[in-house]
Amino acid sequence: MDVTSVAPFSNVGCPSCGKHTRVKREFGPYTLVRRHAVGGMSMVFVAQDNTLDREVALKILSEDYSADERRITAFEEEARITASFSHPHVVRVLRTGKAFGRFYIAMELVPGGHFEHQIRERGKIPEAEMLPLAIEVAQGLKAAHAAGLIHRDVKPGNILLDSEGHAKLVDFGLALVTQGGKAQATELWATPYYVPPETIEGYPEDFRSDIYAFGATVYHALAGKPSCGEETMATDLLREAKQKVVPLSLADPSISADTCAIIERAMAYDPKDRFSSYDELIGQLEGALKRLKTGAPTAAEVSRKVSLRRAKKKQGELILFSGIGLVLLTALGGGIWWVTRKEPAKIVTQPVLVDPAVVVPEAPSSIDIVKTYREAHEAVASRDFEKATQQF
């Protein structure tokens, strides 16, 4: 039979006897066993390594892209990039090759399936289960960053779970080698739910772009729905959607304040408002997980309690100082009164002899009395008692 035009692992029927046979199964030392996943540019199969007698994942570039030199170069670059570093939370590349005119990458087989399936089946992933996986993914991204790479396609479908439930990052097909910490993509290939704003705008990207996609992925897992409901890649619509992300604390109020704060910062619209390093991100995640396990108050709660204690302390100090001030004001007022008070005049009684022949003058006016009294008081103050006596 001529099977030139059919895809790998196709089930074709014999034109003579009608028997069905899987064709294009042999790719170098590997034999295709079953289809594992289908992507935009490639298909992934479970294959048997006939040399080492083990199962591997075989990623085969689609026919259209296998005829595109630019795609072939990118595919080979993915293999080279992924093989350039090794980390427990990054899928390991074994070898590359070409068969039936198609390029393939042989990789470590991760049997637990991809994380997107977990979200689809379970709806939401519990926070206590998600945080350890998030830490592992962040550690894998840190290793890629240390090798001078940004992944550029972090999403649930590119996170695999091994037999023990640990996370492994896969698919560096869109990865870029950073120069001076940044890289400029020549075309836009991304998933709208997780793509960072700077990628939409066509601006240079760095590791903080991966941090945004990481935050959007964890958001989806915890909330059970993407942070951005827009599925189109239209710049204006996506830009608006990215600016109006519903905070995780509102999407699911049961999530701890620590985790919500981490995701909000990771998904900041402006890259400079995101985490400044993977160490900082991982440290925050580990702290949130520890507090979640021990039941200890979150950083936000501790901060709030500290603020309340400070407020109460300031309130107590204010009351204390107010009381002291009141006492001082009272004392000051008393002192002023004491200095400025008018001492009662000492009245000197003396018999007045009135000559019957003398006519008694008319009584003085109240103004004269006040004036005379003031003068008498001043005489007492100056110890001129004789004058005071006369005035009184």
C-alpha cells in the first residue's frame, strides 16, 4: 500500500482483504504504541524504545510544519534548549531524529497526564494541593531562567504530573533565549487565558512574562476558571480583559489571603510590579504553604494584627498625653490665676469723727470708687500702707 500521504499511526484498511493495520509506526529506534496528545504544531505519542526497552513520549512535528524550514529550525531549537539543562521539574529530552519526512523529539514519559485534565475533571484544585505543585513549577521555571531561557507558554496543558504526583514543565516550543535578560518574539503564539500583556503588545519579554502566565495558571486551578475569559487574540479586547481581572479573593473567598496576594502580584499588569526573582516568588509560596499547614495566621493577618496593636498603642499614648496635657493646662491656668489674681484689700477700720458743723460732701460715683479702690490696692502691693489707708 502507498501510505505516503497518511499521518503517523494511521489505521488503514487493506484494499484486498480489508484488514486494518497501523502504519508509520517506526520512528528510528522507537515504535509508536498509542496517541497521547495533539497540539497545534505536533502530535505526541507513547512509544517503545526498542534499544533500552522503555516507554518514551515521542513528539512528532505535523506534516505541514515539517515542510516549513522555519518550523523545523524552531522544533530543533526546542529540543536543543530543553536538553541544555536538567531539572527534576522539567521533562527531560532524550534525542531527536527524522522519519517519514517528519522531525521528532523523544522525551521522558510522564505517566500522570497534564494538569489541564486535572482541572477539567475536578473543577478546582484545593489550595493545600496546588501550592506544592506551584512551587515545583516555579522551581522548573527558575532552572530554565538560569539557563537563559523563558518558556513563553506556561499553562495547565504544559504541566505534567508524574506517577507520584509531582509537576514537570514541558513544551519549550515557544521558548526564547534571552539576551541581556530580555527577548523579542518575531510572531505571536500564545494562549489568550495565560498570555502576559507585554506579549500582546509585542514588547520585549523576560522571566516576568513567565511569572504572569504562571500566576494565571495557578489562578485557573484554584478558582476553577481562567482569570481572563477572553478567547480571542485581538489586542484591544485582550488588553481590556487583562486590565479587569477579577481578584482571586473575590473569585474564591475561601483561598487564603497570602495565596491571593501572591497571585495578584504575579499577575500585575505592569511587569515591574511583579516578583523581582523566582527566589522571591518561591519563598512567598513556601511561606503561604507553611502557614496553611500549621494553621498559623497569614502574613496579611499578622500585618493587620500588628497594625491594630500599633493603633491601640498610639490610642493609649494619645489618651496618656492628653491627660498629661490637661493637667499641665490646669496647672498653667492656676499659675496664671495665682499671678494675676487681685488680692483682697485689707480694710483698716478707723473711727471717723464728724464735726457737726462740717457739711458731708456728696457721695462719690461708682467710677470714682473703683478708681480709688484700684489705687488703694496698688498702694498695698507697693507696701505704702499709709496711702492705702487713706485711699480705703
